[in-house]
Amino acid sequence: MKILWIVHRDLHQDLNISTWTEMTKSLANRNHEITLVVLSTSGKKYYRLLPNLNVKELAVINHFPMVSISFHLQVMILSLYWLFSIRPDVIITHPYTALFLLPANFTVKLLRLKTKYILDIRTLPVSSASVTDKLKNSLNYLSVWFGKTFFNGITVITPALQRIISQQFQMDLHRIGIWMSGVNIDLFQPKLEKSKLHQRFKDLFIVMYHGVFAKNRGLLATVQSMVYVSKQFPDINLFIIGKGSGYKKLVELVEGLNLTQYIHFHESVSYNKIPGFISQADVGIIPLPDELCWRVSSPLKLFEYLAMAKPVIVSSIEAHTFILNNCRAAIFLKSTKPEDIAEGIIKAYSIRKQLPQSGTEGRKFVTENFTWDHQALQLEKFITNL
């Protein structure tokens, strides 16, 4: 089938692009014709890295809020053209962008075309008191209502989010499909050569976090936990890779607690370099707090650590317990308080000789259940049955 997938992401700038690049590649490998529409703030071209896809990179005005406005105005106009030039069987997009497909959606209904529309929801809005976030939350609610009313179906990232959408919007479960996060097990290979930083940290026990730096992801508490850890086991170090709005506060906290010897920051690296950095770690950590937006999530980094045969320290929220209850590669935290995170890190250290075996089991677990090919199959089945 022909799939037009519209994503409000910059493939060169955003950290979480692998969800769409890997998923569309897996769909293409299943003999579907994929057109991926994204934005570009730099003028750089990403399409050469995705040779089996038709990638349309829309140049936007790189100033807030014009990035989003200029992208969506182009989508609203071009989607009408794509209906007849590409003739997609399915159009997939996410909240906010869905609202700008109203003209194309009405055209499909008016001309009785067979194109199906699917709204894809990867996360719930993070609760916040700011005016901007409240506006985003309102737009998200409107987008889901729009998807329920005018689209053929909705896809979500976890069964927990499926339940919430079904109850909140009174939707039949058969109209809400599930495809979770996955991992490219060919890229995330345990036997990869370690990054250039390996020699510096070779005698240390490395706990790694990679991704977005934000205040609501448990990173501040993890930094504070190193006060307890470093006093007892100075050879345990925390290595953090990524970028985000919380970076400055994290650095200030590390310096204020005199932990610069035990906590190391590294700028974000390209997706294909992440496995090399994970390979030097002993264990990954995902300390997401018990908030609704995280309970219904499916963290990419979870599968990336496991695919690299690295056990992972995780908070005991549904997003983690649903997947990992029967996986020996998981070390569950009692809570995301600093002292409990410290206890989890020290527990991993105390069983460090057993970690390689647990990691091997984790690799087998994701290979059998959570590759991108598995997720592409789930989405394909849902579309076919709509």
C-alpha cells in the first residue's frame, strides 16, 4: 500500500527521530511505498540516508513560532496536491498536524476516495501550569477529538494509552491500534567497537542515560542520588548524553553538590553513534517519575539498552513493568526519590558480575518481541482491518 506519513520533526535536529525513520524503513521493507514528510530548519538533506523512502523535507522559517506555522501551512496546501500526485492509501500524522489536514480530509469524503486517515499519538502532554503548555494541551485534546470524528482510526504507543483514549473519547477499541517503540537490532549490536571515551572510563562502573534533558524525567533526582553512591562506591560514575532545556540546571546541581568527578556530560550525538557509547556502559538508567505521561509511554532508550545487552535500572511505573516483569535484565526502583535511585544503582553494582548474563537475556528478549519489524507488522495489521 502507499503510505503518506507527515511528521512535525527535523531529521537533523531532533533527538527522537528514530521512531519515524526506523518505522518507515521497516514498512518499506514490507513492500509498502512510503512518503515521509518532515520539516527542515537547516537546509541540510536527510533523504540520502533513507534510500528506500520518498522523503519530502519542507523548508521552514527557523524562528519560534514560525517553525510550526510555516510547516503546517505548507502541509495544509500540499496535502491536497499529494492526494492526487501520490494517491496514498493511508495518510498518517500526529496531533496538531491533524487539524491542518481538514481540507484534504473533506476532499476525500467529497470525492469518495478510498484514502484512510490515521491519527498517531506517541505521548500525552506533560502537565504544566504555563500558558504555553496549557494551550498545547487544549490543541492536543482538540486534535484527538478531530481524529475520532473525522479519521478512520487512531494508533497509540501502549495499551495503557489505548484505554485512556477509549474511555475519555468513548471510542471503540477496534478503532485504536497499538504499535510500541522498537529497536534496530542490526544497528544496536553488543559486539560493536566502543566509543573513543572507553579508555578514560575503562576501570569505572558506568551508569548511562541518553536522551532529552528535562526536569520531569527524574534526572535531577538521579544526580542527587550520586551523593549517596559516591560516598560508598567512588568508582561508580554517571554518564549523561543528550541535550534539552534542563541542561543548565543539571550542570549547576552537579557543581553545587561537588559531583563533577562522578557525573559526566556529553553533547548529543547522531543516532548511529549511540550504540558505541552504550557499549561502554555497565548499565542504563531510566528514572521516569510516576506521572501519567510516563506511565503510558514506551521509552526508546529502554529497548536500545537491552539490544546492546545492557541491563537497565528503571522506575516501577506501568510503562516499564508491563514490558519487563518477566525480564531478568530489569532492576526496578522502589521510587524515584534520590535515596531509592541510589539503592538501585548500588544493587546493580553489587551484582555486576551477573550483569553480562542478564544483558544477554535482555538482548534475546527484545529481539523476539520489540524490533521495528514487529511494530511495522502491528501497524500493517491495524490498517488492513480498518
